[in-house]
Amino acid sequence: MYKKILVPVDLAHADKLQRALDVSSDLAKHYGASICYVGVTTALPSGVAHSEAEFAQKLERFAAEQGAKHGLSVETKVAESHDPVRDLDDVLGKVIKDHGADLVVMASHVPTFWDRVFSSNAGYLAAHTTVSVFIVR
């Protein structure tokens, strides 16, 4: 049913992604799908990496650990944005389309008041993409 699962990863909060990572791995095993971990970064230094190349290395290392842990074929995609906080929805939407993903498994947080005013990234993708989006809380 699914062939390519896209998993957005925020390396600054990798410790909060475990449930979504487990769900994506289980689905990949069940359907024989590949997983692509996607990270969105800026060319400027951040708390995660000093450069886009360093960010790509950290994302590759993260993906390799996940692949080894779950026995899966994984790949990575680094998407650059001038303002990842503002552009995240659009950047992820473009990656989904360009990469040919047919399922997105994405971690979410417990909704707060502000989520009633501004949609969450996961909620936005679920409403504005043509692929299935599995939101894991």
C-alpha cells in the first residue's frame, strides 16, 4: 500500500520523536516501504549545526542509527530554508511532492491555545497535501 514514508525530523528535539519513529518503522516493515528522514535547516549556524553540511552529517548519522535499530532501508533529505520556522509547511510540502512520498508520519505535540489560532505543522500538511499524513502524539 505504501512505498515511501517521509518522516520530518527536528534534530533539536530528537528525544521527543520516539513514538513517531517507532510508528514509521512499524509501517515500513509492514508494507515493505522505505523511509526518508527529512530535516529542514538554514544555511546559517544554529544550535544543531554550524553549517548545512554538518546538519546533513548529523541527519545521516541519525538515519543510520534508526535504520540499524529497526533493520530498515533509510535515506535522508536536507531541505534548506531561509526561515525554517516560517517556511516549514511549504518546504515539507515541496519535499513530499518532489520525493514521491505516499505517507508522512509526523510527531505532534499536545494542542495548546495557540493551535486554535495558528494551525500546527502536522495539521497544515494533513489539510494541504494529497498524501496521507499520520500524526503521532
